Amino acid sequence: MTAHTPSRHAVTFIFITVFLDMVGFGLIMPVLPRLIEDVSGADLAGASLLAGWLFFAYGGMQFLCGPLLGNLSDAYGRRPILLLSVFGLGVDYLLTAFAPNMFWLFVGRTLAGLCGASYNTANAYLADITEPESRAKVFGYMGAAFGLGFIIGPAIGGILGEYGPRVPFFAAACISILNVAYGYLVLPETLPRESRRPFSLARSNPIGVFKVFATYRQALPLCIVMAMYFFATSVYPAIWAFWGIARFNWSEMTIGWTLSVFGLITAVVQGGLTGPAVKWLGERNTTILALATSVIAAAGYGVATGMSMVLILFLVHAPEGFAQPALTALMSKDAPPDAQGELQGGIASAQNLALLVGTVMFAQIFGYFLQDGSPIQSPNVAYFISAALGLAALAIFIRVTRSRPA
């Protein structure tokens, strides 16, 4: 059986799906503190501790299930996996909106992580329908949809959150269900039956991708630097909303637009200035600049006294966006052309694992130092620890690349 030729509506559905995945991640951030307080009865410090484990449930499922969904789509086709993923997101939003206690909130976040891991399946769908020479451009559009979702998600969450912490999830559920109906009508299958392979649980192992570093050992030190960088910067998704409330008494709307503004600045700098920066400074010096600004920004938020200083720090912080592409470019030189995909898979898994563990750790640090009886009662301690970790990553990077050719 030959797959149907997709229409532009099918491609639109894919972009909407990726967009909604990221909207769902950003949507919850402005309203999460009040939602947890309402559901659990905890204070802000206790809510931040619970939030760390909610992020762990979401990120853990994404880490574990990304390869699983990709392999299921190779065995049963792209269409059913994508439609089920979008439907699952709609169910998750409804679960979260109606959650009577923390158990159901965890169920919702776990389901969101599972369904949000459909990014790989969406990429496979586009690879099925796109000529090899055009794939980079199409995947660039996917990255734009991904970034746009993070910019718009917190804004929607902040605006609708003013009417109640559950309202954004009702809106997101409606959008997801409408997208399922749209996809059911316009999304053809792109993987013919004769091209499918039997499902293999062994090939769905997310830990297996780390084996690449046993072959390309020269990439390992830089991967450790990147993991440390992502570990340090996981402080922002972990505590930003809670810190804004504790430090400045921000509303949901304020939290939402600060996240959106920073996302927009980062997207512009990373997307528009990475190339010129690398051309001017080289990959090594660009990485040093990015890591240094991440240290300055984290320490700066720890001493920020008001919104004007936070906005100035957004501009100081923006060159941090050079770190990932510059480091990835350096590591890509350590593997031959026919192993680039394998290497990138290992790098992505290291990033996800660092974010996963770091988010939990920084949420616990924030909650601990906000509680009565802590040795230092301050909402800022997590940022100083993040700055110290970033400084360590910078020092290791300078040391391991000192003899590297320019």
C-alpha cells in the first residue's frame, strides 16, 4: 500500500502540532505556582518543591518516550502516532484543568511529557515528504514553530491566568481537540506498509544513544561542558515564576510577558546573530562569550532590585543563546559525516538529562532557602549556585580547548 501524497494542510498540521507542544510547556509556567497552591494547600516554598517534581515527570517522560514514539511510528506509521499524541495533549489539558489534587496533576504532566515527545515523529513525517536538499529549510521552520510556541505559550498562560489558574488549560484543550479533527481530515500516511519495520523495544532505549561517546571520545569533554551549561541554566524553568512572586510579587500576566519577551530576544539573537558572531570571533571565543554572559546574568538576577534591572539583564543575557550552536558546531568536527546523526542524538540526550536533573535540583534549592528555618532565607540562592556552576563550565571549556586549532 502506497502512502498518499500530503497536501499543504498536512504540513500545516505538523507545524501546529509542534507549536502546541511548546505552547503547552510554556502555558503552565505563569500559573503553576497558584495552581499548585490551590490544589495542594502548600505555601509558595512548598509549591516550588512540588513544581520541581512536576517538571521531572514531564521531562522524564519526554526523555524516555522520544525514541519509543519514533520507533512506534516506524512500525505502525506516522499518522496514528501523531493523531494520538495530539489527542493525548488535549486529554492532558482537561485533566490539569479539572485536577482535584496533586495526584491528578502529576498524571496530567506525565501524559503531557509522553505526548509532547512526538517531536521526533513530526520530524520523521517531514523527512518522508521532503527532498533531502530541502530538509534543512523545513526543519528550520520546525525550529521556528518550536520557538514561537515558547514565546506565545507563556503570554497566553499569563493573560488567561488572570481569570483563574485553570482557565488556560480549558483553552488549550479546545485548541488541541480542534487540531485532532483537522489532522484526521487532512493528514495522510506517508510511510508505506512495505517500508515499515517490526517494533523493537531494544531500539527504543534512550540510554543507548550515549554509546556514541565511547567511539568519539574527543567529543566527550565538550559534551560534559554542554551538559553543565544546560544543568546550570535549568534554574530558569525551575524557579522563574516562583522567584518573580517571592521577590517582586509578580502577577501571572507579568510572569507570562517576561518569559515571552526573553524568549523573543533569545530567538532574535540566536537566530540572527549566531552566524556573524562565529564568523567574527570563531567558535571557541563565541562559546566563551556565551558562557561568560550566562554567569553574569545568573548572578545579576540574584541581585536584581526591580523590573528595570531585570529587563537590562535580558539584553546582557541574550548572547548566552550562542552557547548551544557554537558548542554543537565544535563537537560536530569530532565525528565523520556518516556519524553526525548518531553524535547529535547523544548530544541531545545529554542536554535533556541535564535539564531534567537540574530542574528538580534548583526547585528543591529554591524551596529550601525560602522556608522558615533555612540558614539563609532568600529567593536568590539558586541563581548564585547556577552562576557558580556556569563559571565551572567556562573554566573547563577554556582548559579543554586551549590546544584546539582555531
